[in-house]
Amino acid sequence: MSSSVPLPTPHGTALPPYPPAERLDLVEDLHGRRVADPYRWLEDPHDPRTQAWSDAQDALYAAYRARLVHRDPAGDGPTPGAPADGALSTARLTARLRELLGAGFVGTPAWRGERRFFSRRSGDQEHAVVVVAEPGPDGGTVERVLLDPVALDPAGTTTLDAWQPSKEGDLLAYQVSSGGTEESVLHVLDVATGALVDGPIDRARYSPVAWLPGGEAFYYVRRLPPEELPEGEQQYHRRVWLHRLGTDAAQDVEVFGAGLDRTSYYGVTVSRDGRWLVVSASAGTAPRSDVWIADLTAGVEAPELVPVVVGVDAQTHAWVGRDGRLYLHTDLDAPRGRVAVTDPTSPGVPHWRTLLAEDPEAVLEDVAFTDAGGGPGDVVEPELLVAAWRRHAVSEVTLHDPRTGERLPGDDGTLVLPGLGSIGGLATRPEGGPELWFSYTDHTTVSTVHRFDARTRTTSVWAAPPGLLADLPDVRVQQLATPSADGTTVRAFVVARADALDADGRPLAPAPTILYGYGGFQISLDPAYSATTLAWVEAGGVYVVTNLRGGGEEGEEWHRSGMRGAKQNVFDDFHAVGERLVADGWTTPDRLACWGGSNGGLLVGAALTQRPDLFAAVVCSAPLLDMVRYQRFGLGVTWTEEYGDADNPRELDWLLGYSPYHRVTHGTAYPATLFTVFEGDSRVDPLHARKLAAALQAATSADPEAAPVLVRRETGVGHGGRALSRTVGLTVEQLQFVADRTGLRAAGGER
């Protein structure tokens, strides 16, 4: 539903007309279904017509932005007459977001002997850096930056994708990519000197690194050379390789992967003592994984990989502990997760013994063991099992007997957290010991690292972000629960200013509201600190984060009830939360916006085409929108287990049932929509946004002055990580668009 108040225009000027887009009379017969594709030509970014259309969309968006800037010509505060405390001018909002991000970030430590490695970003740094802390000459600890993406590329377009210290901590393998492509290149540096000692090794996208003791070699994952692959398959065909430092990567030994699905992703780990190699494989993003184990005492170049769990419809993560046992975190016969244990010499499922049983109401997220510690070859028996759970998206940590799995009695069985938030990264020293580290965050708490001492059962803040924490607005967070179309209970976190609520936590009046969601790939939207959320709420809005089916908030069954033929459940859940917000007085349809990116872009694309009456504005970022042809581009073919395969007639029907591009109806009043796309995106091709934008611009009956359909293009970035300034710039423009369309004071002016 478009906003009832049109955007004020400077000097009576209007936006330029929508760029012309030829509508082809292209209708294909797909398994007996007549499927129209009038804007297929927009798939080709090199077509002069596409380039001209994109340039015209840039000009249209620039004209829209110019109008917002006109309403705040000084760019440094509200225009005369606007309340000084709520204006969302570009300069003011940029400054506030930087303040809210000013604390920076610090990650949990990766210990290697006396050295510890961690990520850190100060408040003004464009990218996080890798820091090593080690004993100094005076007995204290000395920290130094080991790896800085900006030092590698002052332009800030290089991102650090992953890093892994060797077992001894004297070498660091790391992967970087540039321009948002996520095409990781692997290097190795000497920790003591910072000098490069190996690399570059290309085609290492999404590659784990598993070091062998001594640091002379490691296992990793790399795609086959493109010249050996069929056209269009260069992004696939990964293998597990053994690389010896100082040798040409072309001479690496292929260890595993031949004959498996071309879309397979691999995990690889080596036990601390170097004896056991564990390899996992999953076809694309399918919620299934196969696991093998090999005893490396027989040789590292041709390990005999023995099946642990293969061909079973379940996900399993396996590792060999310091006690020499094989542990398995699995959802086999336990959709919410359990931990099993066996001897690595008898790894098959029949030999598994359940150590930590499934909780029928909470999802098992992670486990770790504390013990007395020992040397590299020592067998160290665990003394405490620490388990992290998610209950309706909120984290809990429990303590258990490591032999029986039984929870310790009373208060001894609970690790008390600072609040209703989420934790991550249960980390211990590789050699063991009584200490454990984890991160904690919630909607108003920046991520901090906590240390748990199993000897004293005490927890303390161990590391906080290095920057200054901004003064935070006084906000309240509550969890809403509402039935979806089929009666399933769906939950959402509602964040609002305290002074906008009555004594019972109910809204005093409807407010401009952002409804955010994802709903896919078993990804959970847990409580987390967000500068975007706080800036919006501080300005007088309400921000709502939904926990939809398709995510991982309630386990694997929750995920599967929102994938493939059940994908419509995700959209129904989203609509149900939006309707509940209206019914409870939080907002109204002309003040409600929806926002999502990637799979969440598909979510809001479905929302705007299925329920245009419910929303005033849509922010659709890096989206999937043409679900008939999605698997032909980017990494789409790896997602057919999540969405369905359009080459299968039955599954094509699923996709056609909700594909936003195919749901556009001429003469419908569609809400104002901002597509944000990134030209370096190699996961989700920007063609999806181009095609739906053209279709909406041609079909909508809404006044383009009141409900414009706009495209914001950005070069030099992709689907994943980006520099801080780029993040802030994008967020400012997205928030201003939503504020402008929902009635919140925007760009220094009032509606």
C-alpha cells in the first residue's frame, strides 16, 4: 500500500519518468506450463540495452536522492521547523550510525600455546584486522596487528574471508578476495616476521584449512582448473587437496571428492595430535552431510577414508577430542540436535552412543569440553561438558557430566548469561584446560568476549570492543508470538523506544515500522546488537525481527517446514507478523515497511507481490526474484535443495506459485520499492532486481511520486563483507527511503 502523503518536491519538480524497457513477447513451454519472460534481455549485463536501462535507473535514483538532499541543503541538521531530535539528515544519520558502531568489534581468541589470535575492529577502521598477542620481553603481553586488509589494499575493496593459525601458532593461512567477488586467494605468512611464505593459491573460495602438526603441510579445498570443466560449471567441482609449503599448488595431491556431486562443499579437520583426518561433504546447501574419517598414521597423501555416516538424511559435525574419542553433533533421529560419541576405529552409526540427548524445546547449537590440559600427545579426559542451546532464538548454556551427559544439579547446571541474548564461539585451548571463551550480544549490548572458569564456575567479561560505546537510546525489547495461516506459532522481536510504550509495554500510538526477516537455509535471526535498529528506533520508529520457518530457530523440522514445496509457509509467517503489528496498534499499513536481503530479498519480493496492501515501502537487497531461472546464475544450482529444481515439473509448480517476477499483475498499486544491488555479487546475480524492477515499473498503478520503484547500484562490492564506510553509506540511504515512505521525519524534513 502506498503512503497517503506524496513526497514534497523542490520547486514543484517531479521525478523523471521510469526508463523505457522493451517488453518481449517471450512465452516458453516448460513442462506444459506457459511461462512468460518479457524482460529476459535484462539478464545480460553487457547488452547495450541493459547498460542504457541501468544508467537511466541510476539517473532516476539520483534524482530521488537529490530531492531528499534538497530538504536538508546544509546537510548538517534539520531544516527550519523540524524537531531537532528526530531528523534523519544524511550527515546526522551518518554520524549517528558511526557513533553506534564506534565500539568496534572483538572476536573470541584462537589459542596456540602462549599465542592467541583474534579479530578486532576499532570504531573507525574500515575492516577488521587479525591481531596476535604473545608474551613480551618484560613478561607482559604484546599485541600486534598481523593482517590488515586496508594495508593490503588502501582502496578498501579487499576483504579478509578466513584465517587459520597452524597448530603451533608460527604460521597463519589466510584468504582474501577483492571487489566483492568472494573469490578467495589463499596465502600463508610467518607469524614472527609477517613475511609471506606461501601462496597465492587461487580457486579457494569457501575453503577450510586443516594444518598437520609441524606446519609443513595442510589439507584444504580448491576447485578444479576452469579449463578442465564444462562451460558454466567453473564455480563447482571442488576437491580436497594436500598442499606442502613451498611447493607449486599445481603439484598438490588430490585427496578426496572425485565422483561426488559437482556442487559439493567440503569440511576438513585434523585432530590435535595429527592422527585423524575428518572430511565432510554436502551437495550444495542441502541439509544433509556425509562424514568420513582416516587414520593418518598410514600416510597423509593417500588416506583411507572410512565412512562415519554416509547417505543418511541428516547433518553431522564430527571431531576427535583430546581424549581420543570421536564426537558427533548430529540431527540424525534428533531434529533439534544431540551429541553422540564412539571410538574413531569404529565410527559407524551402529556404534554411536548418545551422550547428550535432544531437548524437545531447545536447539543444540554447540558443545565444548573443559579438562586439566596436557601436551600434544597426551590423552586428556574431559571434566565438564558445556552445551549452548537456542530456545525460541534466545541462548542458554548448560553444564553436564562429560561421561553420562547428565546435567549438573541445581544452579551448578547453568551458566548464567548477562541477559536474553545470543552467544557464539565456545572456544577452548587446543591443549585443553579449565577455561572457555564465548561471545555474547543482545539488542542493546555490543558483542563482548566472556571467559568461563570451570574450576570456580565463574564467568567474567574477558575482552570488550576497543572503541568508545555510544550513548544508547532507552529502548525496550519484547517477543511477540502470533499464529500463522496454518496455526503455527511464529515469534518476532519488537524493539521500540521506552517512551513510546505504556506501563504494560503496549504502543501509545502507531509508528513507522520496519519488518525484517530472512526465513531460509536454517539461518537464525537471534538477538544481536544492530546500529541500524537502534538508529531507527531512536528516531521514533519500531523495528521488528521475525523468526520465520525456513530458519533454524526451532531446529531442522522448522527449517524443512519452510523450504522446497513448503516455502509459502515462510511468506505466510511474515504476513501474519505484519498483520499482528497492525492489529495490536504498533503501526498501520501506510507506515509499515518490509526489509530483507539475499534469501530475505526473495521474502520481501514475495511480500510485495502477494500483499501489496500491507506495506508502504519495501527494501529488497541482493535478492532472488526469478525463481524459474535462478539456478542458471551465480551459485543458484547449489540452492535447489532449498527451493526446488525448475527442471522438475512438480518443483517448477512450487516455484511458479510464489516467484515474485511471475506474480506481478498489471494495474496493481504496488508499494514504494528500493532495490539495492551490488555489481560484484557472484552469489545472487543483480539480474533478478533488474527484471522485477522493470516489471513493477510497467505494471504498478501507484503514483510514482508517492510510491516510486527505484534501483540503487553499487560497484566494487559484492554479496558479503564490505568496508565500514560502504556499510554506513548504504544503511543511511535505505533508512532514509523507508523514513520518507512511512512518515518518519527524513532527510531533515517532516512529512
